[in-house]
Amino acid sequence: MSTEQVQAGQVQAGRRRLSPSRIVRAGEILELVRHGQARTTGQLADQLGVARSTVNDRVEVLLASGMLTLDAAASVGSRGRPASTLSFNPRSGVTLAAQLGISGVRLAVTDLAGEILTSKMIDIDLTTGPAAVLELVTTSFDETLRDLGTDPAQVHGIGVGMPAKIELAPHAGDADWSSEAVCAELSNWLPVPIFVDHDVNLLAFGEHCTRADDIEVLISLKVGTVIGCGVVVNGTVVQGTSGLAGEIGHTRVGASEEPCSCGNLGCLNAVASGGALARRLRANGVDAPNARAVAALARSGHVEAGHAVRMAGRDIGEVLAGVVNLLNPAVISLWGYLAEAEEQLIAGIRESIARSAQSGPAGDIRIEPATMGADAGLYGAAMMVVEHALRPTAVDSYLLTQQPSS
Ligand SMILES: [Zn+2]
């Protein structure tokens, strides 16, 4: 970890206290610099349509907070005047990210660019209940922040990914795992902005953030023990009226009567998820304990497993064809154990989409593995925090709390 991070927020000694009116709009300045739209005081003044002195006040606050740095090696202008350039310093603060899984929790501290500074896995069953799990999470965050030498005042927010309600239901009992309950518990520990979302939504958001290209519609498909997807439109995760957008795992496919955990018959999850494939292969005497084993067998050339994954791809593609016709996505990214057998899976998906969906010019939809591996969910959670914490108004509020007391 860089020393700037440890020191940021501690550089208040000797600083004068500025009135709030001299801080407002500092967030806009940070945003322009962060997105590379302005680098110097002059450019900032032009873009905002304000005087340089107005910009200077805000830049001073941003420099003191550590959020901006002045480029020491700045080029000397043609007339010998140094043209100092400003840069965003992602190490000026941190986010806390947590991914709650059915049988374990992954935690990370990231910088403000979503880069993971440290992460750990805790084995705990969600059936233990929210109080016990979240206490372990907060204790662990406390320890990690201490180890990093990071002041909790530098935490800009907490992002939490959780399984969808339907997935959680068989394990939850009477426990309240609602996002409101999780937020309440965490904000008792640290009163910062908290974002709780389905893990598939955070995967989708993280995938969107890793791509520099402007993608209007991105679908991120999780094909693991269960199937689900996240939808990002114009940079925003689509939640749906009841927060159920993307639950394609519970769309009925074909004529299957296979019972699903949701109580219906023939859901995509019951037919084509990694869990369903493993069960079916085991019934035929194949040693396939789980979704990961199914993918490994398929990759190694096991005919029956390869066929099963390809058929699953077709079933998934059948459901995705409806999504494609509805939203016309540019990218469908695949994440999860079954995606490790990408050749068979993508072939199956493509067959169904070609048969059942309208597509534009050939190759219009990119169906490809996700760009991030195991850390994708944590990255998505961190970026969700960053997205909100670095909004101009949020930055202004944050800087006000960082002002030296008079
Ligand atoms: Zn179902």
C-alpha cells in the first residue's frame, strides 16, 4: 500500500478552515480530473465557467484531502511557466467490499479505483444468521483496516453482494436477510453509505466498469451451481420493480417437468444449471460432484459431460433469445464454473440465439467469458461504492466532514 493512502486525511495540521461556500463544486472538479476532461486550473475554470480563484480554493481542499495530486514532473510551458497538472489519487480513500455466499464470505479493502488492496475468505455458513455473519464481517474489517494502517474516516462506503432471495430462501429460515436489515446492521458499525445488491448485479456492474468501450446494453450471465443474470443499461444496473430483474434461472424451458427449488417445474435452473448437470451425470454413473467438476470433464474431452454442457448452452440460449430480442445487447459475458467449459457452452448458446433471436449484422452480439475471475463480485461491489461516493455532491459532503475543526 502506498504511503499517500496512510497519510491522506491526516494532513490537516496547519490547514485553515474554509467556509462551505468555498468547497461547493469541488466534487465537479474532481470528476473532470478523474475522467481526464481537465488537468489544469485554467482548463477547469474554462469548463466550469468560473474564475481561476474559485477553482484554486477547491483545488486546495482537494489537494489537502489527498484526492488530487499535483504532478511534480509537470511540463514547463513554452514560455517557461510551469503548467502544473492535476491527477486523481485513487489511494486517497478506500471502500470495503463483501461478497456473502451460501457457505462463505469474501471480503476486500479496495482503493477508489476498485483495486483490491487486501482480501480474505471467511468460512461461515449463512444459515448462522445475519447477526453472527455480519459481526464476523465487521470484526474482520476492523482488523484489516488496522493492519493496513487505514483510518476508518477514509472509508467512503461499503458494498455488499448477496445471493438473490430465491437462492437464499432454503438457507435463510426465519432470518431477515433483506438489504434494509443488512444496511442497518452495518451502519451501526460504521456510518458510511452502504450499498447492498444481488451478487449477479454487482458482477454485471463490475464487468461494465472494466470495459472502456461504451456499451449501451450489457448482460452478465452467471452460470454456476445456479443461473442468473445482471443487466446494465447505459451504466445503470436494472433492478426491476420488485428487484427481480435478471432472474432468468426461473424461466421455464422446453417440456421439462424437473422440480425447481422455487416450487415450479422445468425452470432453467432445474434443467441447465451446473448443479442440475452434476446431478444428471451422477445418475448416469459419472463422477461429477459439482458444477466445477462438470466443466473440467467437458474441457478434458469427456463426451457425455461435453454433450451435457452444450445442451445446457442451448437451453440457456433459448431463454437468452427472448432477452436478446427485448434488449438487443452488445455483450453477453459469462461468469461461473460452467463458463470454464466455454467452448461447448458458447456453442450451445449461439445455436439457440441464431435460431430464435433476431440479430443485426453477423457477429453483432459478443458472447464471451467475463474479463474478471474470482474477484469480479468484490470489484463490482467496490465500484458501486465508488460510483456513488465520487459523485460531485457526495464529494462536497465528504470534504466538509474532513475540514479541520475551528
Ligand atoms: Zn425455479
